[in-house]
Amino acid sequence: MSPGHIEQPTDMPSPDDGGCLATREILDRIGDKWSLYIIATLANGPKRFNELKRGIDGISQRMLTLTLRGLERDGLITRTMYPTIPPRVDYELTELGRTLLKPVMALVDWANENQAAIAHAHRRFDEKPDTEQVLVQGVVYQRR
């Protein structure tokens, strides 16, 4: 096994299997930029729309609305509307959504712990010339 190789479980669906497509769609939802922030923000209990908006730096009202709808459709959050004036709407993680907290928070912790190393890798990569010379069996090739 080569260094950096990750052992794949034997029960993984093949790329052309319907299960793989369903998995990709779920990962696309929970792995998008705003869903992770929303799930993490709701970890401490229900929040109103404006509390979420204030707590998630850079999210637009439209993007927050769209992401909340998608998370609700996936069964990860609930939306409770109270008949008050003005109307009050609370968002909360469902039981299924709470099962995501451990992996999501692990990913957030990993990102926080490794942001300096990743920034260093970015700088190192960006400082490399656009082309590199590669020597293969005595022949010099330009690699872009």
C-alpha cells in the first residue's frame, strides 16, 4: 500500500450504483458552505431566522432561506411558526440533524486546527513557478 493511501471499505457502492448518487446528493447538501455553519449554529438549541443570520457572517437572507429549506426538506431541521405579530419562526435540529453534530463539529475542529498549515501550503504552492522542468529518463519536459 502506498503512503497516503486510504483503505476503502469493501461494501462501498460502485460509482454507477444508485446508492452512490444518493450518497453524493446528501454529501452535497451537508457539505456545502452554509449548511455546515447552520448545523453548527443550531447545536446549542433553536434559533430564530435573524439570530441565525447574525450568527453566520457573510450569509445573505436569500441564501439562508434557501439553505434552511433544503435542510428542512432533508429532515435535518424543523421550522416552527408561532401565530404572533410579527410572526415568530424558530429553526431547530431534528433528531436526525443532531446525529450530524459529531462529524460536523469534528470537521470544524479539524479546519480550525489546520488552517495555519493549509495557509502555509497555499503560500508554498502559489510561490512555485507556473512551469516546472521534469527530468524523465534523461529528457527534460515542461510541466504546467
